[in-house]
Amino acid sequence: MKATHLTAVTPLKNSQYWLLAIAAGLVAIYMTLTWKAGDTAQLGMSVLFWLAVASSLWGKRHSLKLESGVLPSFLGALLIALILWQGATISGLALTNETVQAKAPFLRFIPFFSALGVGLLASGFKGLKQYWQEITILFFLGIPSVVLSSLTDISPVTAKFSAFLLWYSGFQVSLQDVYINLPTGSVKVYGGCSGVEAMTYLLGLAVICLVMFPIQGRKQIFVPIVALIIGFIVNAMRVSLMAVLIAFSNKEAFDYWHEGEGSLIFGMISVFIFGLFYLFLLRQEEPEDHDTREF
């Protein structure tokens, strides 16, 4: 008489296409909800993050162990069901500014929850470590911005640094809390303009670079720090520019750099600067490898 154990591991190799379909569906849901929310910057960054995850998985597709148990499969299905339920709820809402702000935290958690859910379905608790790189990348896609925004408000710091840049550039500027005052106009640095988004985007990009193109030694520690600094400084320059535009009563240009395509240009500048920095670090790795081989 053979005993049947409910916790027996179930092979999922024949179900890999179902797993792929589930993952693709979750990505489509997330991208659609982000697009409907009007979060253009997050949408663009998401494409980069998902491509990095896909590339990483493709590179190790032949070595993945696809087997899971009852409990991890149940928890994975539960996470996916939560995403589907919340996604259906959000889709049925009129996405005004209020609803976007209310649902934005959950939208940022969807990639991480999706990775955990599919990972548990595919490989269970023990096999989840196979996907640590992909899970880490998707964690940094949205969660740091939510956590940092809820813990602190760096708007006063951004206002001070932007005012300093204006003063150093020769403008007659004064600072009152989060208000940057010029003789003919002033701007208020809200939380959305504090630079948290720019900083966390570059932090996520730093994680992608470290995972996909690893470097050695202490330089790994400095990469995220430099990414945060670049994001903060470039955003402060953008705030300074908008203060000048308000001072010159150029409302059209202000709107362009504040909410239009101009805001994305500064994001591209940040990415470009960080890319040059990381490329410099990678170039430094080459001579070290060469010297080691010769020795």
C-alpha cells in the first residue's frame, strides 16, 4: 500500500508555457494600468526593467529547476489573484488625480509581487533563490520610491540646493521653507518635485547594471550612492530652471519642463551621466583582469 503525501513536489517542466503566459499576462496588466494612470516616466523605466529581467531569465533558462509544492503554489496563486483583483478594481475606476495617488503605491508593488508569485508557482520556496537577480531588479522598479516618500520629505533639501544653484549662478534669490523666491516670481517645491522619483529610478538602474554587468570590490557600494546623488543634483537643476522661467513669466515653458516632455529630458540626462560613470568603472575592470591573466 503506497502512501500519498500532499506536500510532494510536483514537476512543472511541461507547464513552462503556462508559466510564461501567466508572467506575460501580469506584465501586460501592470503596463496597462501604469499607462492608464498617466505615469509616463514609470512606464518608460518599466520597459527597461522588464527587458533586463527577460534577458537574465533567457540566459539561464536551461539551468532553471521548475518544481514546486502545494504550499508555495498556493501562496504564489494567492499573490497573483491579489494582483488580478486589484487590477480589475483599478481598471473600473475613473483615474483622477485622487485615485491615481491612492492606488499608486499598489501599482509600484505589482512587479515585485508578480515575480514572487510566478517564482513560487514555478520553483517553490527552495527554488526561489534561482530568481534572486530578477526579484531584486523588480523590487527596485517601484518599491523604494514608495518607501522613501512615506518615510521622509526631502523637498526642503531640494529647495535649499536649488536656491544655492541659483545664487551661485548670479541670481538674487531667497528661500522660505520650500519656496524659492526670485524678485519677479517664486515656486514651491512639492513632494513630487523633490527628486525622489529621479533618485529611485537611477537607483534601480544602478541595480540593473550591477546585476547584468557586475564590477568588483568596494566600487559596488559607491555605485548606488553615486546614482542617488546624480538623480538629486539633476532634479535640483530642473527645479532651478523652472524657478527662472516663473520669474520671467514664461508659463508655457514652465509647463513644458514641469509636466511635459521636458521633464523626461532631464531624466534622460541623468541616465546618460550615470551610464558614462558606470562605463568608466567597467573600463577600469579590464586592465585588472588583463594583469591577472599575465601574472
